[in-house]
Amino acid sequence: MGLTAAEHAFYDENGYVLKQRLIAPDAISQIDREIAGLHERMTEAMPDGVGISWEEFEDEHAPKRIRQLMHSEVVSEGLNRALRCDEMLDIIEALIGPDISLYHSKLLMKAARDGTAIPWHQDYAYWKRDDNAPLMVNCQLALDRADDENGCIQFIPGSHEWGLQEHERAQTSFGVFLPGHYRQRDDAVPVPMEPGDGVFFSALTIHGSGPNESHRDRRMNTFAYNVTGNSQGQCREWLRGHAL
Ligand SMILES: O=C(O)CCC(=O)C(=O)O
């Protein structure tokens, strides 16, 4: 599959690109079966290696709802397969080259009516260290139909060229965000998706999404990839782009 020249050019210009029908319907159905009832199952027992942040409700008796689940490959063999399938890795290779490491696999459950907004941010604001460069690429895979009503992802086109912006920090999930947290922006482009679609975006592309005000879940999985050995000292891409 890979990327066409036009898709690659779109990514270079905008910092994201949508790939429709990235993952086949039967694979999405398998994932759907594997994550059915996940809120309830994870409330009862959490497998080793999984990390969860929950939606925060004022009513302490409200049923618990997962906001995000780290290491989703542990709870779904289908997700574990998707993150290493050729359809996915051909595109990641086109974007970052052949030396690919998995950075994380994370489920975003954004439950019907309860799922909260995700504030505007650049992923690199979370991932920056002294010895790495913003070479990572994220793929958000749709497990449900996503649109304006249930809070589909939105991007600020071209923002991957703006460098790392100053972020604010709070002790919450998605606690690294641009001033203003989440609010509607005139320069944002929403990306509606169907189950199986994947949108690829760079570690510097500003993105966020509104709350789920619909009666439909908006479940997504993000697979983040890094260039193996990404550090400012040893990464060719970084050295090429940062002459002394
Ligand atoms: O689910 C979304 O709308 C955005 C997810 C996101 O920003 C992230 O995981 O970094």
C-alpha cells in the first residue's frame, strides 16, 4: 500500500495524511470483539503492563470510563497485529525510514456522552528528551466512525513547521497542552474517519479534539513509532537538518 507521491506531498505540507481503509474490516471486527466491555473488565482487573487513566466525574457513583489505556497491544491481539502489519509499517517506513521502533500503542476510548476533549498539543512536548529529535510519527487508527459530533481528531495544518511550542503542564492525563487547553480554533481541520482508516501525523503537528457529545463511542488507537536510536548525537536525519 505505502503512500502515493501526492499523499507524501500532502504530509510534507500539512504534517498529517489520512489513509482510508488502512486496516481491513475483519481485523477491525476482531479488535472490536477483543475490546468489548473493556471499561467494566478493566475496572475489575487490570493486566500487568497496562496503564489506565480514567475519565474524571463529579458523581463518584458514575460507572468508570477509560480515557486512555497504555500498552493496548496487551489487551488486544488484533491491535498487536495491526501495529506490526505491512500496511502500517510500509507507511511508517515511507515517513521515517526503515529503522523503526515502536514508541507506544495507546487506546483512546472517548466514550459516548462521557468522553472529554483532548487539549491542543504537540506529541513531542511529551516525548522530548535531551538526546532525541522530533522524528517520531503517530498513526491514529479508527475503530469507530468519528466525526464532529463524537469528537474526531483535528489538526492545525502546517504546524509541524513551527518548532516546539511552549506548553503548560498539569497533573492530569493529557496534562501537557497549549495555552487555552481545548477550545474551537478557526485554523483547525477536523478529520472524520471510518473504522479501519488511519491518520498519520508528525511529532510536531498540533492536534486536539472536542468532547464526545453523541450517543456513539469514538474509540481510536494511536500507534507511535520512533527512528531506532533516535538521539541528537547519532541520528543521521537530525544531523542532516541541523548543520553546525
Ligand atoms: O484522540 C484524539 O483525538 C487525540 C489523541 C492524542 O492527541 C494523542 O494521543 O496524542
